[in-house]
Amino acid sequence: MSHNSDAPVEPITIPVLQRWKEEGRRITMTTAYDAVTARIADPVVDIILVGDSVGNVCLGFDDTLPVSMAMMNHHLEAVARTKPRALLVADMPFLSFHLSPEETIRNAGGLLQRGADAVKLEGGSRRAGMVRALVDCEIPVMGHIGLTPQSVNVMGGFKVQGRTTDDALRLLDDADHLQDAGCFALVLEGVPAELAARATETLTIPTIGIGAGPDCSGQVLVFHDVLGLTLGHRPKFVRAYANGFALLQQALSHWAADVRQAAFPTHQQSYRLPDGLRDTIANWTPSSST
Ligand code: KIV
């Protein structure tokens, strides 16, 4: 499983994910925004997403809307330098795929040139034209429907989608149109489990759920949520597998206490002079005192 082992590591590609969908093998995806998180995640998961959630998780914004292409490029480059074997997907941020096909293709192409294997963009049938334009340029696209965080203002908050007949049927139509437009996979976020199950059953491409119940082809959770590194309100769909925030803070406090008590560093963490030099140093006096 590790990059350091001699065992060959199979890179995860889009055909591999398609085969897994057909075999019913579950797909795992998490986020990474820098080289450290990428190195932790890569031996474990199948897909690494450089998500625009970097905005609220790491950059201190309230939502993903302020995230720019420059920010995405910066974080993607850090992750791509680790050369992950996982499929590397980069999010297209708000307004980077809305204005014209030319601008959309240039932005998405730039992500691929920086090391992404594919891009992800939010939105339903209305985005099918842009998806087609990208796929025509050999840019693989992962769709993302349901509770799409870039639509927070339209939705009136981060609310579960697809709970009325019209909404549920529209979401199934959206999924179908995005597959038809050429998406290789679809993130289903914040939708009732039954709806996600029906989409997964009818689509031939894999679905990746987040707050979409257990019957998707795979699951995605934000890295910092899985490890308990986020503070504040925890959505119902998150299960933290560690209390990372407290754990890391405890370790840091331990170090700070050691420094204050002169228990760190010891000789073990210090460099020493060669024997002959010790006397020279001991006999040295500042020239200002002579
Ligand atoms: O930006 C992100 O992290 C995402 C996932 C939650 C799917 O889009």
C-alpha cells in the first residue's frame, strides 16, 4: 500500500473506476489540499479531490464562493508534486465554468496541465453543454449534483435537496443528462438515500455519495472531517474517525510545556562541537571586553 514498498502500485484510472462500478466494488475518495494531506491519503483512497472546500476548510472563508482559479492552481500544484497513484481530480471553482466554453476549457485545461487527471464541476442539466465542450477536448469531467455548495445562495443555505417530487425527478434527470454529456462519474451530495440509490441503479457511470446514503458506488468525505480536524457544526453525514484536533493540540501542548520546563531540546536533539573545538570556544572572550 505504501509508495516506499517495492510492490508495484496500480495507478487508478477512469477505466479502472468504471470496471469497479460494474463489479460492484466500492470507491473511496477524500480531499487533499497540500502535499502532507496528499501523502497521508494516497496509499489509502482511490480518488484524491483537490476540492474548492479548501476555501472553508483551510482558508477561513464561510463558503466556497471566494475560491479562485489561482487558489485552486496553487493547491493542486502542491498535491500533484507528490505524484499520487490515486486518480487526481481538481474542482472548478465558482465562475470558472460559467462564462464561455473557451474560458471553461482554458481553466480546466490549466488544471490538467498542472497534474490533475480530471476536473469536477457543480450543477445539473444546465451545465451539460460545458461538460460536452470539455469532454470534446479530452478533459474528463466528474459531475456534482444535489446540495451543491456553490449554489448556497439559491438554495437558501446548505439544505438537503430532492425532497419534493419535482426536485427528486429533476435530480434524476440531471444525473441522466450529465452522464449523456460525457461525465465519467457523478458526486451526489445531500440527497435522500433512496434517490441516490435509484440514480446509482439507473446510471452506468459510478456515483460517489456524500450525505447520500449507503447505496452509491463510492463515498467521499472531506479529509479534515474524517480525521476530526474541523471545529464547529458537524453535519449529520460526517463520521469522524479520530479526534484529530484535540490529538494534535495535545501533542503541541506537550512540546510547549517541555520548552517552558527546559525539557526540550536535550542533547539528543542538539548538534555538538568536535572535541578539539570545545576548549577554543571556552577560552574565547568578546573583543569588546579587551
Ligand atoms: O470541495 C469538496 O470538498 C467537494 C466534496 C465535498 C465532494 O466538492
